[in-house]
Amino acid sequence: MMHLVEINEYFHIHNGVTKSSIIVEASQINEHYVPYIRPSQSYENSVDGYIDKRNIKNNKIFPPYTIYISTDGEGSHSYSYLSSFEFVPNSNVIALVEKIPLKVEEKLFYVHCITNNRFKFSYSRKPKEKRISSLLIPSKDSIPSFVYKQKIENVSKHALCDDKIELNKEMWKEFILEILFDISGTKTTKLNILEKNGKGKYPYITTKAKNNGCDGFYNLRTESGNVITIDSAVIGYASYQLEDFSASDHVEKLTLRHTLNKYIAMFLTTILNKEQYRFHYGRKASQDRLKNLSIKLPTTAQGLPDWEFMENYIKSLPYSASL
């Protein structure tokens, strides 16, 4: 029989730092700068910039493999993640520091437990410290055995190159997406069709703004990989698909007219996801709107997109060796 405990039995709860009290940089200037975390529907979008940890109290700086929870935002509250890096949360994010020794697998299990309790909270009933502290989770001895059978690969924090590259905004220029990409739809594949073909290695890309848009792996593929996909049903979430895949309805496909690789793709998806504020349920990221969307990119002396710079910049970042 499963035994439940309150979160505060296993974790200390720490509030974050208000943005008005610090200076946030767009990029990591040196090794002293750590990610500043904001509420988000997805792990990759939770970094709001970088701050100098030398100016932050030690009890507000949290080590890798710390759980953090979004406590605000109508679409972001209650999402929980396990960090792979040292970070400082903002005032709408709380960090959970374990009181007892916990394995990575156990922390990941609790991350899912917390996120799956989102229905208990809302924009008017936020998951602040007191409410989170009394949230019930399975006790450590009630964690299912399958949790410990999951293979967790080691992640290297090293960069692929030692160069420190700055983002010089003076050399950036606006480009219309239709000039950069061939923009098209994907073939809609119903879930029951995928299930008939069975589980496999090809990702099923949906309109979910998390897990790179993936909602399972199946034997069927309808689209070629090495493209960027965008959810056109909700907020215009962009993600990179390295492998061949199948897709649900409302998944658009952006095929770069230049040679694409995962490093350039990481740069482009970050820029594209900064444009999500333009889209919502009443103004979806349709193909026509995407074609006319403009984004700023670094350029060469000739005024063309500087693809080499984008690739090298991503390679210069921590954890790029694990991409």
C-alpha cells in the first residue's frame, strides 16, 4: 500500500530572488554567471538570462540536481523540473532542497508527481510555499520499482570549444522567416494509427510545449528529420527534430534553406521561442503568420545570416558537449 508524506517532510523550501534587485545578462559572460530561472511550461524555456553569483547570497544559489517549481503564471504555474546546472530562481520560482539523501531517479519521480498535481492550483490559487509544503507525495519506500530501472545518461557540462563568444547585437539584422525557411505542414497521424503500428524509435511530435514536443515513440514515421517544428495550435512552441518523426494535427515544419545542424538549430529555436508572445488561442501561429514573421539574427559583413557564428556560439556554451 502506498504511503504518502507531505513535501516538507523530505524537502526544505526556498524562495527566489526578485528581478528588480539584480542585473540579468542575456548570455553567460564568464564562469561566475549562472542561469536565472523563471516560471515556464518547458524546461528549456525556464532560463531568463544569467546573473553573477558573486552578487547573490549563497542560500539563493542552488546546485545541479535541485528541483524547482514555477509558482506563478497562468500557463506556467506548478510545472516542476530537475536542474542539470547551478542556478538562481526568481521570486516566482521555489527550489526544493532535500532533507534526506535522494537519488536522481527519485528526484525525477517527485518532479513528475508535483507536476501532475497542477490541477490543484490555478492563477488565483498559486502553488506558493505553504501550499507546496503540504502537498502529498509518495514516501521514499513507496516509489515504484520501475523508477530505478530507468537509464539515466551522464551529462557533461563541458563546452565543445574553449572560446568565449559574445553576442554583438550591433551585427544583427531582421529576416523574414519565408526567406530563411521552406514552411509547410506535416501529415497528421492519429494516435490510434500509431498504436496499431506499435512502440518504436520514431518520436511522435505534438503541440505540447515540453519534452521537445514529443509524446511517445512509435514504429511509424511520416516526416524527415533535421527540421524545426512549430506548434500552430497554441503558443508557437519551436523545437528541433533530429530524427525522422510522425506528427499530430497543428504541427508546422520549418526546413532551413541553408544546411542545418543541431547547433544552428538550438540557436534558431531559442530565437523563435522568444516570439511566442505574439501567438495565443485567438491568434495562432499559422503558416501564413509564420511566413511573415521576422526575427533578428547575427549577420556577416555582407548582411547575410552568419550561420558559422551561430554554430560556434552554441558550441562555446556549457553542456554543448552533451547535445
